[in-house]
Amino acid sequence: MNASAAGPLAGVKVLELGTMYAAPTAGRMLRDFGAEVVKVEDPTTGDFARQWVPQKEGLSLGFSRLNAGKKSLGIDLRSPEGRDLVRRLAAEVDVVVESFRPGRLEEWGLGYDVLSADNPGLVLARVSGFGQTGPNRSLPGFGTVAETASGFAHVNGWPDSPPTSPPFGFADSIAGLSAAMGVAMSLYKRERTGQGDVVDVALYEPLMFIIGDMFLRYTALGEIQQRIGNATGAASPRGIYEAQDGRFLSIAASNQGIAKRLFAAMGRPEIIEDPRYATNAARLEHNDEVQAMVKEWVGSMPRASVLETLEKFEVVSAPVNDAADVVADPHFQERTLVEITGNEIMKGVLMPGPVLHLGSYDGPDYDGVPTIGEHTAEVLSDRLGLTGDQLAALAEAGVIGRP
């Protein structure tokens, strides 16, 4: 993608104090739509995400995905001088994103009361394990904790398998997206009132919203939802099926019309007339029988033939793609996948671009993965007016990385 027009957040300055996953995801979301993001890292070790694997020639792929195109500022926040630099920087930005344990910023003299006194229009986005309020506010939390505490892991998996967390940053990613949405709403409010705001995101809450029906089910009906594999318990037939050639595909007959077309595609349109299968409720009651019929039909031919037939009958379906399938797909090549540029190591390496598309904006360039503190001298001299001697003195004291 090329930035053929300014993004909707062009001119917005973001100071990212977050590490690892969720807060940097929020920073990437804001940068994706035009904001300038300066990332503060420990000047020696950097963001721990730099140590994530897999790596290509020493460069973490996960760190690259979340931080390409940002500027890196190496400041030691454990030092008073480093915290003073951050306070001064926060006075001239629009947004600060942080992911420390609740109370840490206040201990450092960087709470919202202090920052907003210097900058009343500041939006402070705070991402933490359990939020800034409540009995568990002080507990540490990563995505895995959010995925288990929220109830997600309990319902994820098969009846005969243990509770299962996903093999990727699920809760972190959703929390980062939610934080970016909160920032956008707060910036819109600031346009009308001139006042900033605090965006408080707990890692578990966006995930809990997604699985929210399970709590209604319990409080309304007294039922505790259990693991049911690829089914939803809400529609039938639905699931992932194996074709004759051993390849998999999904089918989602989630309304009556699609179910009717699926049975027609199977060459058995009369199934919908059978009282056992005539309605969604009836099909759920006899779901094992319905699933057996679908599995038998899908397993009778190669996946390509199944998908071709389902497309002809307008049944919602898709292949179960692996990474190679996605990268080879012309649709994803045209619309979704982007290349990280500016680093020879990353040449030809693709990742997903922005999570949505705007008619007026083609999206950003992902121009390079910054080294630790690569932009320290540039940012501190441009924004705070520090001289070369002042930068050298700070570097000598270990407050910033050496230019």
C-alpha cells in the first residue's frame, strides 16, 4: 500500500510507552491511519518483544509486525531524568499509550493528573491486565491470563480436551484494537470540548464481550456453556469437514435459507422437509445425524469439487487455509498483505496491513523496523530542543542510549 492521501489521523502525535503486545498493537492501529508514533524503549534492552521468536537474522518477526514504521526513543524510565523527558514529551503530543501495572505511572509522577495539567487535551490510553479499577486492578496480566480468566479458554476446544488458549496473541490483539477505538473516540470528543480523556482497557474485557452470550445463558437459564469443538450450539449444520483428499473446509449454514441450499447442493433437497431437520431448532436437536450426513457428503469428493459445488449453490464456505495458501491467494495479495520495506532483512516478508479500508486513504507504508533508540537524538532535539551537548550528557548518565 502507498500513502497516496493523508490518513484520517494525520498530524496526531502518539507517545507509546507500552511494551510487548497489546499497547504496541494500539500504537500500530493509530499509525496505520496516519498518526506519528514514537515508541519509548529501555535504551539497553529495548522492548522485550525484540526477543520473541521466530527471528530472521536476529530480527524478531513479531516485533516487526507491530512496530514497523514507528520511531524508537531510548529512555530509561527508572531514572528521574528519563521520566522528566517523558513528561516533557507528553506535554506536546496528542496521545500517550501505556501498559504498566496500574499505579506505576502515578508512582513515577506521570499520572493523568500531572500530564493533563501540562496538556489538558491529552488522551491517555491505559492497557492493563484487569483495568485501572476493581479488586484485581493490581494483579499482573498477560493475554493468556485474560483468555483463561474471561471464560474463553473454558469454552474453547473439544469436550474431551482440556481448556485451550489460542496459539497467538488473541486477547492482546483485541485489547489493542479496542484501545485504538477508545483513542479515536476521545480525539473526536476533544474536537468538541477541547478536553482529553483516559481510555481504560482491561485485557480481558474486549474478549469477554465477544463470548458474552455465555454469561447471559448462565444468568438467564442457569446453564454453564461447555466445549463443543467447531460447533456453536446456535446453528446447524456448521463446522469444519474433511474432504476425500484429506483437505479441510468450513461450512456455515447459519440460517434457514443456507441450510436449504446446502441440502440441495448435497443432492438431497428433501432433507429440509423432514421434521427432524426442518428447522434450526430441530437440526440442533438432531445435530449428530445432520453432521454425519454432511461429513459423508464432503468426504465423497476432493475439496476443490466440494467448494465448487457449494459456491454454485451459494452456500457459505471456505477452504481451511494455511499460511502458504493465504500468501498464494490473489484476493489476499491485492487487498490485505503488505511488505515491510526499508530493511533488507525483511525484503519479501509479508504481513497483514490495516484491519479496515477507507475510501479516501490507501493505507501506510511500513517503512522499516527501528533499532533500539534509533530516533532518540532526532526526537529530543526536534521536539524538546536539546543540544548535542545535552544529549551527550544524558547518554553519559545512562538516561538515554548513545546517539
